[in-house]
Amino acid sequence: MSDCERLSDRMPEVALLRAAWSAEEAAHLASCADCRAEWDLVLAAHRLEASGPSVDPATMAAAVQHRLASERMADRRGRWGWALGGLAAAAALALVVGRGPESRQGTAPAVAVTADPLVPLPELEGLETAQLDTLLQALDGPLAGTSAPDSTTADDDVDAELEQLLATWEG
Amino acid sequence: MSASPVLETPSDHELASAYRAGDERAAAELVRRHAPALGRYLYSSGAAADEVEDLVQEALFRAFRRLDGWRGEASFRSWLFAIGGNVLRDEFRRRKGRHVLSLEDRDLPDRADPEADLAATETEEGLRRGIASLPRLQREVFLLRTQQGSGYTEIAAALGTTAGAARVHYHHAVKRLKELVR
């Protein structure tokens, strides 16, 4: 590293009064026009820094804090907006799902009608007409033994109670 | 006689950590420490005197918003000045190339030797014009080096370059400014 480079590296420190020239450096500076030009530049930059407009730190601190607080509030509002939107969407979904059986009651027959011809029953294909008639009669007839016994007895109970009630009214 | 307790001044690192933890006063202290120097830096870089406050505020706002990006490789001030450089560049772009530099309202210093003062002021203004005309990295390296006394390693960390490249930028800036200010 040349004397000029060494001096150049030291210039900011000396300009900021963090260091001082040694006798040797001062002698070089006095004899080297290039280094003197650079030194003048560094000193001018230092003066320029000192001559800049003043910024009041307290006012600036208040202004920056106000902006940061405003942004935080806006963020929070945004987050709540999203959260409320999400809740509304979830509520709407829950309503649709909750009303599902009702809506299914309305739509189920249509689905059944269109679905029936598509159900393959290969067993029926092999039956004679007479056999099919017998089968249909069996299906149309009373489903003895297959209906729910509880519902029948429940109906009988209700009839008996009604008759009893009418008898008490009629005297 | 009991010794009075020594009140240690918290470092920028400690203040930044405190702010991250929710201490608003830490942010205020960081602003108080660095805002005036940031204003002078931006003015030296070519910002108009009447826009310095707005630019400082914007730079500080951006800095606190992304404080997690400061990992301590460079000093807080160098990192903040680099953000200030971005703000100034954005302002320059917003004006679509119209230069920010203004040389208005500069009062001449009231010193003993008016002629020497005038010459010094003219040199400073010439230098400010010259600095503003430099490529961005040359300008920022030159100012961080001459006004803050930052080393090349720290400048490199703040500006996202290498120490060797920062040295080269500095010498290019000096060479160019010598020609411009002569």
C-alpha cells in the first residue's frame, strides 16, 4: 500500500477528530498535491454534513410513532375484517349443512326417479312373466312380518285412547 | 459515601430488541439518536432542504417496519442510512428524473472571514452538486466514509456489497469529485 493510499484510508478518522496526523503523514500531505486535494474534499464533506438542515428529534419521534401506531391499527382492522368474513362464511356454510335434510327431502324423489332405471337387476331378467306377476303381487300385498311391529301397536294404542276419550265425553 | 448508580446507555441493539418486544419508548430513543444525522446525510446526498423532514420520517418508518431485517452486520445508523438512500432514490423516481437537489435558502455563515467563508460555502455547494451527480453506490460509500467515518467492511454490510468493491467505489467517487469541485 502506497503512502497516498494509507493517508487516504486515515482521512475520515482525522477529519472526524478521532485520530491525528503523524509527523510523517503531515509531511507527505504537505508535499503531495493529490493527497491535499483529497483531504480538502474530505474536509468539505465533513463541513457539508455539519451544515445540513436540523431535524427536531422529538417531533420526528412523535411523527414516526404516530405512523407506526396508525399502521398497526389498520393491520388489526384488516385482520378483524378477515376474521369476521371467515366467521360469516363459516356461519353460512353451517346453515346450509344444518338445513341439509330438509332440502334433501325435496330433492330425493327426483334423484330416485332418475336413478331407478340405472339400477341393474340381472336376476329379474331370467324370470318368466308369471313369475314376475307373482313377485309383484307379493310386493303389493301386506308386508306381514316385515313392517315395524312397534308402529302397529302404537297406532292401536292411540285408537283405544281416542275411543276411551270419546266415551267419557259422551257419558 | 455510596457511589451513585451508573446508568448505562442502551445500545442500538438493545433498543431494537426492546422495540421488537413492544417497548415504544425504545423506538423514540432510536429516532432521537439517528434522525438528525440521517437528515444531514440526505441533505448531503442532494435532498431539498424543505423535503428532508419528510424523507427522514419515511426512512425511519420503513426501518421500523422491517427492523427484523437488521441483523447487526452493519451499525444501525449505516443500515438506516442505506434505507434513507432507497427513500431518496424512490423520491427521485417519483419525480421522474427531476432532480431533488435544491440550493435555496442557504444562509451564509456569519464568521470572521467572509471571503473565506464564501469560498468554503461555494466549495460545499459544489461538492453537494457533485455528490448528487454520482452513481448511487459511489455517493453512499463516499458519504458513509467521510461523514460517518465508517469502515469499508461496515459500509459493505450496509449496502450489500463487498469491502473491496466499497473501496473501489470510494476511490472512483473521490476521483470524480476532485474533477467536479476543482
